[in-house]
Amino acid sequence: MSLDPAGDPLDVDALLDDPKTRIVVCCGSGGVGKTTTAAALGLRAAERGRTVVVLTIDPARRLAQSMGIDSLDNVPRRVKDVQGAGELHAMMLDMKRTFDEIVEAHADADRARAILSNPFYQSLSAGFAGTQEYMAMEKLGQLRSRDEWDLIVVDTPPSRSALDFLDAPKRLGSFLDGKLIRLLMAPAKVGGRAGMKFLNVGMSMMTGALGKLLGGQLLRDVQTFVAAMDTMFGGFRKRADATYRLLQAPGTAFLVVASPERDALREAAYFVERLAADDMPLAGLVLNRVHGSGAAELSAERALAAAERLEEEVAEGRGEQDAEGSVEGSGKAAGEGSGKDAGGAAEENLAAGGIVDQEDGNVGLRNSSESEAPNSPEAIGTSPSTKDDDSGASVEQLTAGLLRLHAERMRLLARERHTRDRFTALHPEVAVAEVAALPGDVHDLDGLRAIGERLAAATGDHA
């Protein structure tokens, strides 16, 4: 049993089967299972008859391993062993290669060589803040324009914030329109020697300061890069705007992925609000790694109370055994010091405690296994329910430990339910699919298939 259902269910199969759905974007904060969710959705859609490509931006390369592919790169690779009429392809975004492709496609050969060999460009294309998110959108636009697949599933970059993916075009536009870029573009716009004269005379103080800040060589690299890229800046903005409109189109569906934890669901709530503000189509929330219990009717309070009772009984039993041992020791001492006549009372106490066998009177043989009858007090005193096992823990102690573990699990379920309910109270319009946590990591197609089945089954759980 998992969390009690809340809100409307998310019908995953209906979303994947709809031919009007052309793009599914899995977004959310890092570490919530976006990559696995995207791969599982892609596989399920393919096995239900669609031609799918999954675009992942996951540096851990888990997707390739789970799909049985040696490695993923910037070219879609077909996945084997898909059961069904459809096809599944997968690829991993190569940020620098995507940037290079844009340069090669939109600049003549000489200018492209100048840009690709420029040190500043090489740094920019490899790790400039926001480049990965922007290139993910560029690659999405390229895939959609080819019209080779009827469904594209996108695993958004593992950014610090899930909003980085939507903000990337705006940030790039701000960079291209910034004062520094306009300053560096000024010589190129004036042109030739006149431009250099303009730069050297009119802006010598500014470039001198920049040269001290950045270093003279770096400043020259930046100026060369900007001059070469000048004609392409408008193309960047245009394609970014086109992809942004594509994300707003009816054929796109956003799935916000989260785990039932406070920070992840808070990030999910921000993303839901941002999608609504930007008029982007939200399909629902995938709540990953939800914990459950097969004995949810046993509350944490009852489990703890039962554990405490068992532990008290064990403690009392040990106390009684200690007391009986003390009585036995005192009886032996009295018998040795005063003879048999003086030991009657002690012997009676020992018999009452079930420690000696009064019928045989073989006190000296009571530790011999050969003298223990099956129903003797000795055998009864070491029954399986209380006797310590090899680990030193009794059945009662082990049971108490299990009850405490169950109580912890029920408390975890309560926290997850409370966190989930806070989200659904703020966003009751968001359909939810809850995916139960798997006992291990997903590392093959069968594991992805199991995730897809759980995503689809979440609809039935809410019905």
C-alpha cells in the first residue's frame, strides 16, 4: 500500500497514445529520476506503436546502459529488443558538438573555421553558464524539424534549478544584447581599419581596463569571436524564439517529475506556476520513489507500543532469571554449610521456581543434557520463544526490532503524505501519477518496462 490518492490521476497511456502529443518534456530538480522517467516513457510509447526518440542530458550515462547501448552521443541510436510495433531511438546531448553544428550550418566555411578555432568560443561552447540548457532547446528544435519521429521525449538538464531550461533562451538573448557584446561588436560594425582606429582611439581607455581585467590575449580572442559571430547572433535569437513557441504548442506536454520530499516538491510547485505563467501545457506531476507498506493498517503508534511491551517482557524475564539464579546459589551455599536438614526451605524455593527436578532429586545432574526429560522444568525453562539464538537476540527482541522498523516506515509514509498533500492543496488542478519505489536501481530494459507499467498503473490506483 502506498500513499492515499490525492487529486486527479494522470493517465500516462492516454498521453502517450495520443498522436497529437509530439513532445513530452520531463522537468524537475536534480536527483528525482527524470532520466529514468523519460526513458521509461519512451520505451512504453514505442512498445505501444509509436516512433520515439529520447533526448537525455545526463552525464552519468545510465540511459545508454539501461537500453543496452554501448554509448550515446549526438546522433540518435536505435534501441534493440523493443517489444511492439514501434521504434525507440536514444541520444545524449553533446553540448559542444551541437554548438559546432550550429556554426557550421549558419556560417560560410572560412568564418566557421575561424569561430571553431577561436579559444574564447571553445571555452564558451564547453561550459558557459546556460549553454547546456540552450543547446538542449536547439537540439529539440532540430529533432522536431526533421519530422522523423512522431514523439520526442526530453530529459531536461540536471540544473541547479528546474527553471534554467525555460530561462536559457532569455539569458542567451540578454548576453547577446549586453553592453559588453555591443562594445566588442562596435569595431566590426564600423569595419576594417576604420573600425580598428575607432576601437584604438575612441575606446582605448575602456579596452585598456578590459585588457587588465581579462588579459590582453583573451580580450583579442573575444573581439575576434564577436566579429566572426556577428551575423549569427540574430539567428540564435530567432531559433530560440521558435523553440520557445514550440514548447507552448498544443502538441507539447510537460511532466514535472519530483520525489515526495519537501525541497523537490517545492521546486515542482515553482515550475508548475512558471509553466502556467508562460502558457505552456502541463500534463501532470510524476511523483517518483513513493514508499509503501504491506501492513499499513498497523499504525506507527501501535507498532511502537507493541515493541515496548515485548521489550518489557524480555527485561522482566531476565530479571526473574537473575533472581532465580541468586536463589539457587544461596540454596547451594546453605546446603553445604548446614547439611540437608537446614536446606529444606531453600529447596522448596528452588522447586517453586522450576529450577530443580523434585521427582528425581538429581540436583547435581541438572546441567547434564542426558538427564533432561522433554517435559522437565529444565526444558520448559528454555523454550524456543525465549531462548537466545546464536546472535544473542531472542524472538521477542527481534520482533520488537521489526516493529520499530515498521513504525519508522509508517512515519516516513506520513511525512510523504503530508508533503504531497501540501502540493496538491496548492495545485489541485495538477493530475498526479505516483510511482512506487523499486527495491534496486534500473539497469536494463526490463527495469524501464517495470517503471512504465507502474506509471500506467498509477491511473488505476486513483480510480
